[in-house]
Amino acid sequence: MLQTRPPIIVILGHVDHGKTSLLDYLRKTHIAAGEAGGITQTISSFQLISKVFGLMTFIDTPGHAAFSAMRSRGSHLADLAILVVAADDGVMPQTKESVQLIKDSGIPYIVAITKIDLPTADPAQTKTQLAELGVFVEGSGGNVPCVNISIKTGQGIDDLLETISLLSQLHPREVDPQGPLQCQVIESRLDSQKGPLSRVLVYQGTLKIGQPLFHTTQIGKAKALFNSEGQKIDLALPAAPVEILGLTAVPDVGSFIYDQPQSSIPTSALPPKTSASSSRLKIILKTDTLGSLEAISASLDPAVEILSQGVGDINENDIHLAFNSGALVLGFNVKAGSSVAKLAEVDHVPLKIFKIIYELIDYVQEHLQPVTRETITGQAVILAEFKFNSDRVAGCKVTSGVLIKTDKFRLLRGQTVLGEAKFRTFKQGKNDVTAAKSGQEFGAVFSPHLDFKVGDTIIAFTTGHGST
């Protein structure tokens, strides 16, 4: 029998604009203060029970640039979105991305302008910046609900909840609690004591203790269920976020879990980022959750070769692989036992563990080996040959760009490279010059001597350094 389920609301916005602090206020906890670096680094979720507005499910998403995939997943999980924008900061890069995600998902949304208690707050300017993105709020020529809020004073919180309640009534979602179970994985991790754990959002049906669970194949059964407060529960109804204990494998983030086998199961697998190039920086990456693994892998420079990646603590096999391949071993929110750390020290394997994602990314970037990159600055063709004392002088005409006397150049005959040299002399007429532009002619003596002919091409270039 179809029933209206509680609304699922995703919180989107730029890093440090107050998304997690808003949810802290609603559930009266202090998560943001305990976050590494003060930013959310996983998707978190909880249910709010209000006597006035009823039951609501909230999903918080990270605002840091590295977590684009998590924000995208969060927007597609939800019925409604709250776009959080700080009144003192205005529209920022992840604000723009969040607006696009909301538009792509097609869900109704509310703008929450936060930090209005600050002396530098400028809600009017924030609304103007939003209008430039095509977000026209109520009272400013549009129909997108907008609420000014302060986490410190609580101003506007009730107005926000009331707006959510009204929007959810206008866009009700009906499901069958007695129907086939369908849950989507919003986070997965491998606990050293409990084994695979998965946090899911129940879309349809009811998740119960003892229920067999299927992914691509059967992956165990629900031995225990925990709500967002960590309390054991016997069942989870539609729209409930719940953590499952009893799985035999860590399911992919974004994939689905059912109570019966499926002929075709949509998954969101995390493809490994690999390369056969021996010159690339090699790493072995271990993280606490699949979501973190996904975010880090997607944020690394293409020059990085991930030899092995996974969820769970760093072990001796990781060190052995790094020793044999010359890789770095990096962890995010995981541990390395004393024996593992000692093995890494003995084998001189670089081992480092991070608690803040962008510090890990910066560390990898710093270790990328610089390579020489060429930039072509100009091109010329040899039109004539002259003798001056014992030197062979090439009479040239610049066909593109600029040739400078100090440039290094490559001499080509057709597609064949004859060699590289520099200009020993560089003249126009009898005058020494430092450069010749496109369309100008000049005479030059090469150093070292190259056996040039009329019709050969000169390609001048500069070199610089970049990442591999």
C-alpha cells in the first residue's frame, strides 16, 4: 500500500558556508567542531523529528572542491535541496557547482543565506550574485524560497523548516513500505573489528534485522542495524538512513542493495586510476571509506599512478608492494600498526597518514617529478646560404611567431630532425639584432654547425618545468 514518506533533503554549498553547522543546530550536536580541518569529509545523514513539521531526513555533503562526486550523489538522492550561501562570502566555486547539480537533478530547492549575524554580512549582495547564476529568489523577481538564518542566534531556523514542510507537501513522494526492499549506498567502510559496514538510505520497502541482502550477488544479511545516532534499531522504514552490520563485502558507493536477487543491478563502481608509465609517481592508497577513496582518486594529478587502492588500514602487503615498485604508501583516516610502520622504516618505504584530504592531495602534488616542457616560440624557413669568412650563414625568413637570438632551435628537413643548436650570430643586414618577427628576414650562424640546406625549417622553442 502506497504511503507518503518523509522528505529527503540534501544540503549543498561551498566549503565553510555553514552546511554542517546548520545540521548541528537542528540535531543539537557539534560535528563541525570535530571535523578535521573544520570541513565535512564524508556524506552524513540523520532524521529530524519535529512536533510541528513532522519527520525529515537530511543529507550533508562536503563543500571542498575534492568532493564533487559526493555532492552529485547527494543531489540525486534527495527530494529537496537547501543551497547554503554565506552572507559574508557570497557565491563561490562550489556554490556555482551546487546550483548546476540542483538544476541537473530537477529537484525543488530553497536558498538559505547563512551567517547574517556577522557585521560583514550582505544578504542583498548575495541575492544579486545568485541572480547572475540564474537563481532568482522570492522578493527579488523570482520564485525560489529564500530564508536568512543565523546558527548562533537561531534566527530563521523555524522559517526554514516551515518552508521545507510546505515544499514537501507540494511534492509528496509515495512508496510502499511493504514492497520489495531497495536501498542506496551513501557510504561504505571496512572496520577493523566489525568488518564491512555500509550506510544506506532506504528508498522502498523496510529493512529488517535478519534480512538476506543482495548486491551483484548475495552479500550477507542484516545482523544489526544502527540509526544516525549509533543506536541499534530493529527496522528502517523508507527515507531512513541506517548503517548495516553483517555484510561480506564493501559495496560500491552509489550502488543499490535489495532483499532479493536482481537480473540487472545499477552500480557505481570506482574505477582504479592506473597507468603503465614507469616514469609516473606511484602510490598505494588506503582510506576509511569508499567515498573518500573516490574523492581522492578523482582529485589526483593524471601523472599519478595508483598501483593499489582500497578501504581499510595499511598492512604489510601494502609495504611489500611499495618496496618492490618504489611507491609511496598514503592513508586517509586509517591506521598502520607498529609492525607495519617498523617494516616501512626498515625498507625505507615512504609512509604517511592524513586526516585532511587536501593535505594529502597537496603532498602528492609536491612529490610529482618535474619534467621539461617545450613551448614553440617561432618558426622560420631557410631561403638562402652565404659564405662569410669561414662561416656558413643561413638567410632565413620568420613564418610565424618570434625568433630570439638566445633561443634554442631545432632544424628540420621535411619531418626529419637534423639536430639542435643556438644562434651564434643574428643579423638583419649588417646590424646585430636580438629578435625577428613574423615576416622579417635575418641572417644567422649556427652553433654548433648544422648541415643546413635551402628549404629547411627552423623551429625555436623554450623549455620549462611542469609535473610529469
